[in-house]
Amino acid sequence: QVQLVESGGGLVQAGGSLRLSCAASGRTFSNPVMGWFRQAPGKEREFVSAIDWSAGTTIYADSVKGRFTISRDNDKNTVSLQMNSLKPEDTAVYYCAARRRYGGNWRAVYEYDYWGQGTQVTVSS
């Protein structure tokens, strides 16, 4: 089993920054890919970014590319999401997720096996 705990959410004005962290514990070595997703009220959960533990390969949703940066700390088993130039449309609950498989579609919600409880990010205009 893998446990994921997010932190770092909050309220920020448009144009501001926040840094989210995800602490992973348990059988983390069996989860090669970590992702961040978000879900706004009344909307489906959507992909934000993903990274693999070993090579550090990253991918981003077009909506956050150039503003968000995902990173990992293998020693601390943490994955972070630095969010800059935040917009009101970035407001959502942000979830950390882990998947057991390396291949497949990193952007798909159904590909992830473990989820954190989520952290709220609110961007005011």
C-alpha cells in the first residue's frame, strides 16, 4: 500500500504563487510515476502534471505549461508542484496520485492506483 499526503494549498491572489507537496510512504518503489490532478466544483477531475521517480521525465497539461513545475525528491519521497502566475481558473482541489505501471497514459485518471486526500487551492481575482 502507498499513502499520499498533500500539503501547501491555500488562498492566493491572481498572479501569485503556491507550492504543493506530496509526501509518499509505503511501497513507493513500486510506483514509478507520480501525478497531480485537480477538480473544480461541478467539473471532472483533470490532469495537471506527472513525473517519474527515476529519470525525472515530466509532462504537463497545456493549461499549466510554462507556469507550473513538477519536481521530486527521491531521498524524501516527496513530489512538489510549484505553481506560478496563478489564475482564478486554477481554483480547484489538487490531488496527488501514484501509479504502479510506467507505460500507458500518464494523463488518464483511471491509470492511477493511489490518491491523496486533496488540498484546496483558491485563486482570487
